[in-house]
Amino acid sequence: QVQVAESGGGLVQAGGSLRLSCAASGRTFSDFAMGWFRRAPGREREFVATISASGFSTSYAHFVQGRFTISRDNAKNTVYLRMNSLKPGDTASYYCAKARGPVVVVEPTQYDIWGQGTQVTVSS
């Protein structure tokens, strides 16, 4: 059974960058798409980015397009989210999740394993 754990969050000034990491355990990691979601206090969970099992296909939420990049290293059982040009509105807890299948998907119900989250705070 795949399990995931996020790291790399922190406090950053607006315009700065962070790279989040999601370390996965489980022999079938490379068979599944992975995604990043975020949740801010008082707000619903939002899709951020997803990457196919192969790493060849990606999809992004409109509000991060051109600023964030999702990638994965299947040999290391790790998925990354590089976040550039951060804005205060990006402040949230970011969650890594494993999809139910290998293709990119954007709905939370299409993911079945979730990490505990890592906090990203962007100051103005």
C-alpha cells in the first residue's frame, strides 16, 4: 500500500520560491498518477497540479499556471512541486495524493491516498 508524506513548506516572502517534496512508500508508486492539492483556512480544498504515472503528462489549476511545476522521480518514489512567484493567496496547507489510476485527474475523489500536509505561508 502506497503512503505519502510531504515536506518543504515554510514561510516565504511574496515573489519567492519553494519546492515541496512528497516521499512515497510502496512498491506500486510508479503505477499511479500523483497530485498536489491545497487548503487554506476557511476555504475548500483546491486542486493544484497532477502528473501522470510516467511523468510525461501534467495538468495545472489555472491560478498556478506558469508559476508552479510538478515533477516526479519514480526511481526515488518522490514527487515535487516547484513553486515560483509565490503570492499571499498561495498560503495554504499543501497535500500530496496518489490517484486511483495512472492518468492525470483533478478531482479529489479520484485520489485515494493522502499525506498529512505541509504548510506554506507567503507574506506580503
